[in-house]
Amino acid sequence: MTPKNMARLIGVAVLIFAVIIMAAAGTYVVHPGYRGVEVTMGQVSPTFKPEGFGLKSPFVTEIHSFSIRQQTAEDKAECYSSDLQQIQIELRVLYRIPESSVVKIFREYYGDPFESLVAPRVQEALKEVAALQSAEQIVKNREQIKTRALELARKKIGTLLVVEDIVFQNITLTKELEHAIEAKMVQEQEASKSKYVQQRAQIDADTAVIQAKGEAESIRIRGQALKDNPAFVDLKIVDKWDGLTPLVIGGGDRVVYQLQDLERLSNENAANTKPASANQRRANP
């Protein structure tokens, strides 16, 4: 290959390489779930770039991508309760950036939007809410504390960024405070048990009084009925009768008969004595 052809080949290769570099520098791709912010020589474009392929000025224009998907970040907040107890809350914040706020956040807030915008407002809201509750109430009513803190954080952030939810992962108290709360809970349980026993005893006493009053009233009614109508006793005897006749007790032999049996025996004796009398009359005319 002659030097002339070699130079020509090198020139073509350089040209192709330059075209590739220019093409790469003059195009961009915004991935799904992201929006692009265009910056040309330090000037930010007022409109964002949608997802997809696009062209830009090579070497002088840059495209910065921002996610508009929901994101999750972990954080810690140290708060003081109304009774001046130190409480540490481990939490997770679910948030997202609206596409209409991408350009403004890029222009006005430096670095990670969570660190510069979300975390300080959430921690401030938690401290304000915790300062109005005792340490025990914060532990017992964590869902109410979270709801109130979420409302305050949304007001502080405004519409620039959307806080979807705040999740409390753990609430850490001092060892002394934990022991004090446990002792108080044990005392409350014992007091509740004693109160239940007292209420049960009172119910049993009231029941006994009601039963006694009922029995006394029943006795009074029966006594009044007997006084007004002496035949009431006969009526009660008939009600209690089991259908059997009374027993008749004999004399010396202590024989016990029912009236039916006694009547049957009398009839039999009478039947036996009648023939004997007739025979005696025939034997002694």
C-alpha cells in the first residue's frame, strides 16, 4: 500500500470515528420511569424531557435523569417527648417526585431530593408531634403519631414532592424508661383484675338480694292468699296429691295398709262369714 492510500485510509477512519462521537454526543435516551432535565452551557431548560430517544446539541448540552417512580428511603429521628424523655424512631419514607417538579427540584435543591427536601421536613414534623405526647403515649399510639406526622410533613413539603407514607420500624426508649413503663403496665393490669373481682362480688351480692326479695314477696303473697281464702290449703293439697290413697296404720301389730287394700280385705272377710252363718242355721233349726 502506497503512502498516499495509507493516508487516505487513516483519514476515512478518523472521519468515521468523529461521526460516531458526534452522533453519540448529539443524542440521548431517557429510560422508562424517568424524566430528563436539559442543561445547555449552564442554562436549564424550563421543560423536562419525556422518556425515549432524542437529539441534543453535542458537547454543550447535558441531560440529567430524575426518577418519578415511588422510592423508599430509611431514616432516623431523635425526638423528645412532653415528659422530656429521649426517643429514637427508625422509619421508612415512601415518596415520589411529580414530573412537573423535576426541573424546579433540579434547579433549587442540590443533591439527593430526599436528603435535601424530604428528610429534614419529616424529622421536623416528628419532633413537633412527639413534643405534645408522653413517651408512653408515643409507644401506645404510634399509629396516631405517624398519621399526624405524615400530615405535617406533607404541609411542610407542599406539592413540590409527594410523601406517600411514613412507616415506623422501631421506637427505641432508654432502659430506665422501658422498665418504668413495664412496671406501670403491670400495676394497671393488677388494678384492672382487682376492679373486676370487686365488680363480680357486687353483682353476686345484688343477685342474692334480688333472690331474697323475690322469695319474701312469694311468701307474703301465699300468706295473704291463705288469709283471704282458707280453702287455699285444700287446693295446695290437691295439687300435691300423687293419686294414691292415704295409709292406715293398725294397732298392736303395726300393720300398714292403704285404704284400697283395707277395703278389699273387709269385703273378703264379709264374703267368708256369710256361708258359715247359713250352715249354722241349718244345723240348729
